[in-house]
Amino acid sequence: MKTTDRRTRSDSAKAAVAASQAVALGPLQPPAHVRLRDCDRPFWNAIVTARPRDTWTDADLVLAGNLARAYADMEILQEGIERDGMLVEGKINPACDLLDKMTRRALATGRQLMVATIATVGKAQDIHKGAALERGARQHIDDDLIPTLETLQ
């Protein structure tokens, strides 16, 4: 028998109020035992805002810290590859192997945290439907009868 409370329906007024309150509070802060560098912070913010605020556990936040550090390290490795090139003295740049390993780890951690695309945006067929809607809207961008942001400004 289920003993946990039922989650609020996402299409309810209560859920809308909770979402507004979560946005007003800003991104979650890392627990005291999770150390982030300044370069990790933009990735941390992106990660913890990819899911509803009330779904994060302490264990998830530790993994989110690891993922934020991995993303920042991947950027540093990419900069090194761009600076030094794919080949160094005729051999593959060791940073390429490190970047590959870091990318694999980050993808696995993102799936574990459910911040991967399928968890945050939806299935591929749903993304395709949204893309088709946007393509259709672009075709009507010059139509004076359909209001756009440009019209409203």
C-alpha cells in the first residue's frame, strides 16, 4: 500500500503557485559539503532548474555538483583542444581522450538525475511536434493578421 503523499497535479492552480514560488527563490544552493568553483556555477544553475525544485534529494544534489564540475572541466578541455589542436606532435591530443571520457560520464550522470532531454523535454516524437509548430509559425511570420512578439513591441 502506498504511504507517500500524492503529488499535486501539474495542471492545477496549486502547482502553478508552487512553480512561481520556486522561480522566485532562484536556483537551489548546493549543500555545504558540495564544493563548486566559480566556473561550475552556471552549469549548477542550469542543472538544478531542469527539474522542479521539490524533486531534488540531498543525494541528487551531490550528483548535480559532480555533473556541474564535469561540464566545466569539459569546457576547459575543449578550450585546450582548440588551442593545441587535435594532434600534438603527430599523436592524438590526450585531452581528446579525457574529453570523451568526461562526456560519457556526464551523459550517464544526467540520465541518472533525469535532467537529460527525454526527462525534461519529452520523447522525440513530442519534440518533433513542437518543432513542426515552430516551423509553421515561421511561415506566417510576415502575416499581419497573426500577432507576434515583434507586433507586440
